[in-house]
Amino acid sequence: MSLISLSFTYAADGTKLKSGYVTFKEVSAVQPARANAFLPDSLRFGGGLLDSTRVIGPGTGRTFWLREVNTVTYAGNYEYENDTLSKKFFADGYIDCSGDEPVACFYLKDHLGNVRMVVDENGKVVQVNDYYPFGALYGSGTGDAAQRYKYNGKELERMPGLDWYDYGARWMDPVLCRFTTMDPFCEKYYDTSPYAYCANNPMNRTDPTGMKWEDEEEARRLTERVQDKIDDLSAKKEKLTLRLANNNLRERQISRIGRQMDLISDRIGELNGSLSDIEMLGNDEAVYAFSNPADGSGMHHVRLGDNGIVYIETSSTDLSLHEIRHVAQSLENGGLKFSESMMLKNAGGHDYRKIANMEIEAYKRQYAYELNFPGQLNGQGLDGINAHSVGNLKIQDTFIYPEIKKYSDWLLSTLKYE
């Protein structure tokens, strides 16, 4: 017979600080046959405690309860087991500190972020995990106790036999294929069970927080489109390089090819920047979603929804890269800030020069993908996207960016004065 006590400790923001369980297992010890020889009321050994419950008599037996305490403490990237440093986590794995020497271990994940294998720095396979669709483990895995982060990279709470995944906002039972509590945004999805995991579609969707299911496929497809564009431009640059090897080219032809190669190089640099922006959003705590402009205006922008989701509202890939750059700028400058109408503010604040630079960066991201700019570049390509070309953008007769227009006029007046 055994009794179990399970407990968790959380910070005010919901961050899990500590988990622990206490087990009481019934054991028996033989009472010495000699008269007046009795076992003590308790025995201690190796961190466990034998607590006496009753005396049966000399030469017979005595029942004890074995009390074992096990804890896991979470401190940022560090994890302690029974108050001893166990692991230090990094982006793609952890440092195992449980042995005599620390050992780096690396995750091998599938497209859903499920940890399928853990391999140490010496190439030794430490753990193998195989899953049913909703995350339950099945028998072909090995090294289960090596580390607890498995399906979707979430912690599987196995002590003592709970076998639930901790998604932050909620627990998920992989056997029942359900969360254990209701979705806090369930009123937004009235046609889906508030306990359902990823709307019952775990094969291509993940739920990073347990608060709503998210289709990460869109972000993956966007990344692929940007990478395809980079590959296409790289191939064009290689062809132009081969053309330059032709000794029969005239100076004018060489100059033109050189300009084309410079533009391609600049575009590839901007597109690589877009890949970094997308990755930054993926690592942020906020939940992002792509959608068409909700106000019907056709204007692209970033909007905070009533449900706390940040919507990137655009109608094309190049415009999405434009707005994603603005989100990344905000993250780089202290976090997202929204207006009373819930639209993302320019991270430049009230500084006209910073506002202009932010928009210039975003339009360059846009232009690099599709050579699309709504103003005049005068044949200068990316170099033509500056405070003057952006500041003079209009809708009908109204300047879109009046602050940048003022900054452009100030620059022109200063140049004229000089």
C-alpha cells in the first residue's frame, strides 16, 4: 500500500516554480526475539524516513511507513532535482549536470516540435520517443527518464504516474486527447469543444500555450516562400557571374551586370533579415496570426484583437514581410505598443528621424521580395527607398506619413542651405 501527496508552486504570472510529490510506502521490519529489544520509532537513510506506526510485539514484526520526498525546482534555464542542479537548458537541448562531468545533449525534433530523439555530444542516443497522435507514448521508446520534455517540446509530468503535459495555461491528457480545463477563449470558437486540443487536428497543428490552437503551417509556408526567393536570386546572381567571365563584354554591359548583381545581393540581405524577423516573432510570447484586413479598407497593418492575438493583416507576402518588420522593430525597442484603436504604433515614438527609418526598413523588406514600392524610385532600386520617396507617398491627395514628409522637407531645406 502507498499514499501520495502531489503539489505545485507558481509565481504570480503563472510561471511554474516547483513541483514535488511525497510518497508513503508501507514496509515491515522484524522485531528482535530478545526481550526488551525494540526497534526505534523511526529510521533515517539516504534522504528517506521510516516512520513507525505500530508495535506488534517481540519476535514478530513492526510496520513502518517509508516517506520519500522528490522535488523539481525551475529557475529560468536551470532545473534542480531535490535541490541539486540537474540540467541547464539552451535553445536546442540541455547540459546534463547529473553526472561527474557536464554533458551537452541535443534534441532532434519533427515538424511539430516533438522531441523524437536526444543525442549527447559524443553521438550516444540518450532517449527515443514515439508518440500516438495526441502525444501518448508507446512502447518502442527508450531512455524515458533521461528528460521530461517530449510532445510539442512540453514537459510530461510523470510523477507519480500523472502523465499529463504542461502547456502553461492548461494541462493536457494525451490519453483522453483533451485539455483538463476549459479554453479561456472558448467563446471565440463556439463550434469547437472548449477542452479539445488543436480542434482535434494534432497532425499539422500545435498549441504552444494551451490558450488556443495555432496553425504554424502558415508561418512555415511564409518562411519557405522567402527562402525560395533567396534561392532563385542566388541562381540569377550565379548566372550573371558566369556572364561577367565573358571577355567580349563591353564596358557598358559590365557596368549594367554589376548593378544587377549589387541589387540582387541587397535583396538577398533584406530577405535574410525577413527570415530573422519571422524567427523572432516565433520566439516571442505573444500569439500571432495572419489575416486579411478586417476593416475592409485594404490597408495593411498590425492589430491587437479582443482575444489578445496579434493579427498581421495583409493581402500578399511582400506586405506581410513589411508588417512583420514593424513587429520586430517594436520587439527590438521595448515591446509592442498599440493605439486606442488597437493598431500597432511605430516604434520610433515621436522622433521623426526614427519613424522615417522604421518605415524605410519595412518598405525595403517589402521591395526585396516582389520589387513592389508604391512610390517613385527613379531607377535606384533599394537605394531609392528613403525619407523622400516614403514621405511623398499619398492616398489620393493626403500624405500617408505626414511626420516623414516633414522630416523629408527639413532634410531638403538643410541641404539647400548648406
